[in-house]
Amino acid sequence: MDKKRVLIITQEMKPYTAMSEISEIARKLPQHCQDSGMEIRVLMPRFGTINERRHRLHEVVRLSGMNIIVDQDDYPLVIKVASLPGARMQVYFLDNEDFFKRKQIFADDKGKPFADNPDRMVFFCKGALETVKKFGWAPDIIHCHGWMTSLVPLYLKTVYKTEPIFKNSKVIYSLYDSTYEETFSDSFMQKAAINNLSTDDMQEYKNGSGITLHDGASKLSDGVILGSESLNGAVTKKLTDLGKPVLGFKGEEEYLNAYLEFYNTLLED
């Protein structure tokens, strides 16, 4: 029997970052999947706060060298890799001087969100899917963690839907309570519309004059997981109305097995 392949795309992960609950979940989940007999790949941004020497990151030359276009500008994509301490697993980091060199993650020293967070997100989401194409590794499950991954479901259902490597992939979006969308300007829609996508293709991400990353990603995913306990009942009801599989919040003792069961349910559909 073939091993199921799970791709984790996350904005954070211990021990490299420790911003929120996502870091903890993204550390434990891949190892649990691997221990359960699955093949795993993990992709995350190489933020400037990550100490390359301490964590022994090094460039993967055969995967680097692509340019990712964001808002009509070309940005080189550099791929680095490190072995996850205490696990027989590698983590791949997407790097770029313009987007990830700074020594803060999403906001400056005064707490003001970076104006280019939308550009960084587009670069990361498109770069992640292009990297998987270079792997030549077809994932059964693509599990996205954090608002920075919220364009992955859109791109998989539009730009990349004819790519053979993603043909049988099921995409899951984990909702967490942190997001920076309130600082996004109208230009976000134009920036996110890669490869000739129209703004009509992105309507799920718009709510009146505002941007709703979680809504768009949830509507375009094959399944949704509530990753934060603080998400309220209104969110749960909205997700239930979508008519797709939704896994409610699970505590520390039960979420690992519950996520695996959720994967298997989606793969049986």
C-alpha cells in the first residue's frame, strides 16, 4: 500500500519561530503523521529572526533559482533546508532578500504591520506551490496553517488546477484567530491575481470594501479545521453553511489523532 503524502505549508514552526499556537501544532503534527506511516514535506518562510547557523540551514541549489512575479516585479526564490531536531525530517524554507531579511516577522518594533505583508504572502503561496512542482512529489493532503497561507487554496483551484502533481490533492485550511487583513489596501486583489487571474476569481476574499482571508480560503478548501479555541460560534456557523467537512477545535490531548482521522475522511471522498 502506498504511503499517503502530506504537505504542511505553515507560516511558523518551532523551534524556528514561536509566535503563536501555530508554531507548536506545526512542530508536532508532521512528526505524528510520519510516525503514523505517512510521507511528509514541510514548507515555511525563512524569516530574518531564524538563526541559520544555529539551526544549520543550507541552500538547496537544485530547488533555488526560480523567480516569482509579484505585482509585475520579479523576486528570486531561494530554497533552504534544515533537519528538524529530534525527528528524521527536513524542513524547507522559502527565502528572499526583499521579503524575509528583516529582523521582525509581520510588524515593526512599534507593532505597525509591514506594508508589504500582502506581497510577502503572494510570494510565499506561489513559491510554495512552485517548489512542490520542483520536488516532483504529488501530495495527497495539503494542510495550510496561518493567514499567510490563505491564498494556497485559491491558487490550487485556479492557476494550478491542471497541474498533474496536484490533480488528486485535497487542501485543508486551518483557521487561527490572528490575521493582518485589516491593514491590506485595495491593491491586494491586484497583487494576488497571479497568472492572469481576474478579480472575479478572487471574489471569495472580498467582503464589501474589506478583505477576508479566512472566508476566501475556507470557501475554496476541501476541508476546514478550527485551530484556535477563541474562534466564536458565528465562525463555526458560517463554516457549517458552506456544506463541507469542518473539524471543530480540539485540545492538546486530542488534536493530533483528530487531524489524522480528518485527513483519512477527506481521502475517502
